Amino acid sequence: MAKLLVLALLSIKPMSGYDIKEMLKVMDAERWSGLLIGSIYNALNKLEGGGYVEVSQIEHTGHRQKAIYSITNSGRDYEKKLIREALEKPLNPYPTQLYSGLSFVDKLDREEALAALKTQQQNLEAEHEAVSFGLKAKQEAQIENLSPFTLLVFEHMFETIKLQQHYIDKAITLLQENETF
């Protein structure tokens, strides 16, 4: 994922590693891509080693130097390959950790299980707020309108959160109504 995001940003314009990192923070990439922002430096090194990016200039500010990277022609081809792979890769849309917890929820007492699920509700609400904030920040950072695909990504994120909230609500109702728990 890191390689794809780095190449995609460099295909927009040449940037330093720091600039890429800051752009990914603005994009809230850790939330929606699962990327650890610090991993972009490793990705840059690998991409440079593979000939997919190159240092196009060195900027000097005081005693510091900053490498500005550009995507190469082979980097553009590799970016397309990574995009195709990302689009083809099957999804794992299941909240597997939550499923595991619910499978063994009967090992907790009812109040402990309800408290944990209510914490999950709060976490999902916080996630909804964070995604809303991310969408607003992205809209404000864009000079032009957001692409329909970016809007589709946000729509899917909101629908996923809503579906998970509904699922947790049902689990709470089952716990509250089930006398044999």
C-alpha cells in the first residue's frame, strides 16, 4: 500500500519524503488505507532502488538538505500495476476480532459484555466523527471538487460504520433480552 500511495502522490508532483508524509496525514491515509505513515521512507528507498523514483533535486535550507523525488517512466508503469492489483484483491470485510469476541461472549458476565459493546458503540461514533472530519478537511484542501471515486470511498466508509453500529445494537439487544446468557 505504501508504494502505491507514494507513487500516486509523486505522479501529481515531485515531493520530498516529508512532503509525502504530510500529504498522507492530511488525507488521513492511516485511517482508510491502514498505512503506517512512517513506512513511506522505507517505500521510497525500495522504489528508488527499483528505479521507480529518483532524486530529481536536492533543496538546501540552512544546514539541512532535502531530497525531492520524482516518479520515473517505469514508476508510472509500476503504479498502474499496483492500482490494478489493489482493485483485483479480494476484500476481507469482516470484523474478525469482533466476531471472535461475540463467539465467546458467554464467558463474560452480562454487565461486562454490555459495557464492552457500549464502548464499541462509542468507538464507532468516534470513527464516524473522524471520517466526517477527514471528508471536510479533504474538501477544504482541494481546489477542485473531489473526484466521484473519492466520494464513493467516503460513502462506503460511512455505510460500513453504520452497518457495524447496527450490528452492535443487535448484539446489545440480544444480550439484554436473552435470559439464558
